[in-house]
Amino acid sequence: MTEILSGQDLINAGMRQGKWFGKALQAANAELQRGGSADDALAAARTFEPPPATPLRPAGAVSFHENIEAETPDEEANVAAVCQHMSELMRTPVLRAGAIMPDACPAGPVGTIPVGGVAVSEAIHPGMHSADICCSMAISVFPDIAPAALLDAVHQVTHFGPGGRPRGQQFRPPAELMARFEANDFLRDISSRAIEHFGTQGDGNHFAYVGTIKSTGETALVTHHGSRAPGARLYGKGMKVAERVRRQVSPETLKQNAWIPADTKDGDAYWEALQIIREWTKGNHYVIHDMAADRLSAKVSDRFWNEHNFVFRRSDGLFYHGKGATPAFDGWADDATDLTLIPLNMAEPVLIVRGKNAENGLGFSPHGAGRNYSRTQHKRMQVGRTDADIFADETKDIDARFFSGITDISELPSAYKNAAAVRRQIEHYGLAEVVDEVVPYGCIMAGDWEADAPWRRKKKEKAEAAARAARQT
């Protein structure tokens, strides 16, 4: 009998080492024990060999639609960076098409899908919806309620900043939804976070905005936030699965563009988890709206919502990843209306639009005004002006509030792209039709809560203690 084969024998035969070697060696040596030759054994081993690694596509092999124009030198630099990211992104082997919206801006290392980017793929890419899964907008109309009263009520019931609601102030999502968490392999151990973070809005650019509908004068509440800790935890798990696939199938693919194959056990479970997180996020909006209504003993006459950071599977079987892009195609969800929301900044109207399913937009429209500069860069540009002066100048016509009590100048209107320009480009590229507006009265955002974060306080207290000790010696 031929000597038993080892892993080194498979490597010497030109096979790529991997976890599959165990089963391959078992089959190969079983063949030898049956009296087969070394060649027969190697042939048996090769039946377990994974397919050759899939290379990146050549640069430019898959183009993308550009629905953006630079009107200033700063915008030219922004558009150039966005296009560089998209050009590299489109080399990902399973991508079929791409597009950028008028509010596009880069985020992450080169090759990362930009905010305001759309990518169409054969698979699901967790990195293309990011940790803020299902970042979304919701509106409720409050007839006969004054904007000031509604803004005050929302301020009293909402929750901004890190973490979730403390015990005694938590709201349990519907039992049917929690049962879906428990039944899903990706979400089962996230159930406690789903309760803790329900009714919270987080930080960054998330907001509670109160205004009046231009066509009717009715007061409306518009909220903007995502799936909080449950979505972030799902994203992390999805990225781990995608990374395992990337290493085996396409090591050249950038880590942030790794994918989970569709119609596999993991793919099916992850897709279902996305739908559960979507339902949780929708409820997370409306529980805040309903608490405000209860506080005012008010009725809501109309409401709708839409996500703008999600993955949609269309009739062609492909997955449409909108990273900060609003769905503008018919029937984008079972609960979709024909209207969606596009905010611009706290001092500008929220646009109520009807999508046009533009081919050049791959069925999407912008999700907001976007940025030309990072938060840090914008803050540097304000040197010589106090935060109080900037706040007073940029919010003089609205009731702007920061939940933490500390102004975050990176969320004031000047931190965003020119709203009028974004609006012009929506029309120019035929991405959506503006049918109404919510005219601003006031807005609540998290503010710069990190300025007084616990770790900063501890650091400050430690420094003060050290200074006192030094003075006493």
C-alpha cells in the first residue's frame, strides 16, 4: 500500500492550504487503503479543493453613474475623492452597477462606498450598509398642535447620546418582533440591546425636527436615526462572516467590500436579520412619536417613513445597497408609500418627494445635503469664532437645541453642502419630484456629549488631583 499522504503532499501537488485539507486527506487516504494509486488519492483530495480565488475586476471594467456636479473648488475636491472611491469599489468581483448622488461624500479608506453611493451586487455586503443599518426618516402629522408645544414634548420624551434608556424608563418592542429576534441566529443574543435602545436616537447627525407642512400649515414631527446598538451588533457579526468568505473566495477584495453569498444558510439568515432590524427601527421612530402624542393628548393624522441606509432586493434578484441613498423606485418595501423624506439641514425644509426610478440613479435619490469637509476639518475652519457666536448666527431663525446642552458646531447648517445646490441637482438629474416641504420651526440633536463624557471627567479629575499633590510637596 502506498504511504499515507500528509498535508505537505497536497501542498507539493500544488493545492492551496486551507481548512478543507482535513476532509481531503481523509478521502485521499481512504482511496489508498482501497488499493488506489497516489494519483488516485490526489484526485480524490482535489474534489474538496475550493474554486480558484476570484480576482478584482480591472479598473474601469464596470462604470458608475455620476449624478453630481461641483459648483465650487471645495466641491471639486469632494467629487474627485468620491469618484476615486467608486472607481476602486467597482472592481469588487460581484458588483454589477453603481451610482453616486448629489450629496455624495467620501467615508473610510479608498474603495469604501461613499455616503450617497449606490452599489448593485449579486451578494450582500455588510460594509455597504455600515454599522448604522437602516438609518431612516419618519414623519407624523399633528393637527391643531402648536410647533412649540410639540418640540417641547419631544424634548421631554426622546433620548439622545450614548447607551440606551436606564431601567425603569425602557420600552419593550412588540412580543412578535422580539420572538423574531430570538429565532434568528444573528440576533438571538442581541435581544437585551433591542429593549434597552428602543426609543433612543443616538448622536451624530440624528435629530428630532419640528416644522409645518407648507401646503397645509399642519405641524409635523420628523425624526432621523438608525438601528442603534442592535444594528451595530448585527453589522459586526455580518462583517465576520463576510471576511471568512473573502479570505477563501477573493482575498484581493478590500475587507470593507467583503460579501455574504445570497441563497446560502448564512445569506438567508442575514437577510432575515436585516428585515427584523428594519422593523425594529421603524418601531423605534414611532414609539418616540407616540410618546410625544400621549404627552400632548394629541392625535396623529398621517405618518410614513423610509430608510436611506439599507439593502433592497429587487425583481432582478440583485441586491441594491443604498449607503445614504433614498429608495426612489416603486414598491421598494411592503409598507412603502409613494413618498419619501430628504432632509437638508436644521435650518432648511425637509423635502417630501416622490421618486422617479431614474435609470441613472439606479432607482435612488439623495438622502440629505452631505458634507464637503469632515467634522474635524469644519471645526478647524471656524477658528476665531466662539461656538456661541456660530450657534447664534446659524440658528437665529429656528429653535435649535442640543440634548446634551453642549453645542456641536459640526452639525450646524454651514457644516453641510449648499442645500439649494443639492435641490437643483435632484431636479437636474431627474432623481425625484419635490411635492411638499416641512418648513422648520426647531430641531433637537445630541450635541457634543463627548466633551463631558465620563472618561474625560475622570481624566480631568486625575489631572487635578495630580496638580494638588504636586502643590503640597
